[in-house]
Amino acid sequence: MSDYAQLKEQELSVTADELEASEEFPPKPDERYPSFPDALRQVERFDPKEKCINCKKPGYYYPADKAYAPGHCYSEEGKREFQSISSCCEFCFDHMFAEPEDASV
């Protein structure tokens, strides 16, 4: 999978292809949802006007255990925060506020 800087720049469909090839994406929450890579392609085609202020990708909600791609909001709280307060997707938020690697290891 690409690094954060590259993911911010590449098309969501390219990220979807990478996720599919690696098989590292969240399971479908239920049958109403497409697979996560297919959801990314749909978001790219639809191109919602609400964009993340950091990665500039459209924001979208897909329940998961973590953020898998730019624009991804995976929790109800993150979705509400994106839509009403920060306009920062959980993918970018989690990257910006990640715990620094332990330098002593």
C-alpha cells in the first residue's frame, strides 16, 4: 500500500485497485454496502462536494475499524465531525495525530 503523501495525491480508483490487490480492506458492514474498493470507485464517480481540507478528497462514510483511504470516515463520530466541525476526514485526522514511533525500539 502506498504511503500517506502518495495516497493524498492519487486517484481513489488507484487506491481501490491497490487495496483489492493487497486484500487489506474492511469487510462489508452488511449487504447494503458494496465492497470497500467498489465504494471508493463510486465516491470518485459521484464526487461529492464536501472535501477534506487536508487531502482534498471527497468525504464518505464506510463503517470500519480504522481509516483505509483518503476521505474515509469510519466512525459515526468522525462522520459528524467531518460534516459539522472540522471538514477533516478521519484518514487525515488519524495520520496527523498518530502517536510518534517509539525511538527507543
